[in-house]
Amino acid sequence: MRSIAWMGMRPWLIGVLLSAAGMFLGYDLGSEIARLLGGEPGLLARVGKGFVWGGVIGALQWPVVRTAGVSPVRFLVASAVGFAAGYPLGQTIQLILAFQWGLHWTGYVLALATFGLCLGLPQWWAFRRQMPRASLWILLSVAGWMLWGAALTGPVDVLNSGVYGMVAGFGLVWLVRSRRPGVAVGGSSESN
């Protein structure tokens, strides 16, 4: 009985752990790349950090979405390029709102929403044909980033990365499992 329960929980646990690890490792590796590219707030450093951060998140989330037939190249490129554009964009929005208008919290919240959109939207594009409710991933991505930002009280660590992992991991596993019955991986119908 325990084995059956473990097998049922395993995909959910794997999804959470991989998404949390993607957030944690992506941030650390991206920060190191940014340092090597001259450091933030330089544009090249921010683009490099976003590219690596998004790529690592996508690489560690791909094992979850691969079961739905998602192309690894399309998913990784979408994640890396989307966040390479989204990270500097979110930082710019935050900078304008915080320092030009004094809206510090609004800038922070909108930056997090931008991060979630710029990662989630290209990922959705990569797997939209394999999952019937794929558009919900955009909302889940934004929610994961917002909750990650709310949990962020100091440096990025395992706990606040786990918050993102819980939202993103559960969301991805749920979306993958919500495929229509009778639809094979790749989108063609199975015949009985």
C-alpha cells in the first residue's frame, strides 16, 4: 500500500524539487555569469543572467513536461531567450517605478509579474499543443514568481526557491496529467 502511495506522490515531488532546484541553481549560476559579464546593472550582465537563469529553470522543468511530448530544444530555447528578455525588462520596470516615482513595492511586484510572464509565456508557447489547459501555465508562472518574491527576505535560498517549486512543480505536473484521454504523446489519437 505504501508503494502505491509513493508512486502516486512521486511525480508531484519530482516536479516540486526540479522547479525549486531550477530557481535556486539558475539564480546562482546566472549571478555568476552576470559577474563575469561586468556585473549588474549592466545590460549585458542582466541579459546573460536572465539567459542562464531561464535556461536552468527550463532544463530542470523539462523532465516534467517531456512526458507530454514537449521538444527539449524548443522548451529550453523558449525558457532561456524569454527570460533573457524578461529579466532586464523587469529590472527596468522596477527601476523606473521605484526611483522615478517612489513606488518601491509596486515596482517590485510588477518586476516579479514581468519575470513570470516572460518565462511562462514562451514556455506556454513551447507546450501549448501538448496540453489542453496550457494557458493556465502563464498564470501559474506569474503566481510562482510572486510567491517566490514574497518569500524572499534575504538572499535566494532553498526555502524561498521551494515556494516557487511548489507552485511551478505542482502546476506543471497537473497540466501534464490533464492531457485528454485517448491522445498520444505528440498529439495523434490512439486507436483501440
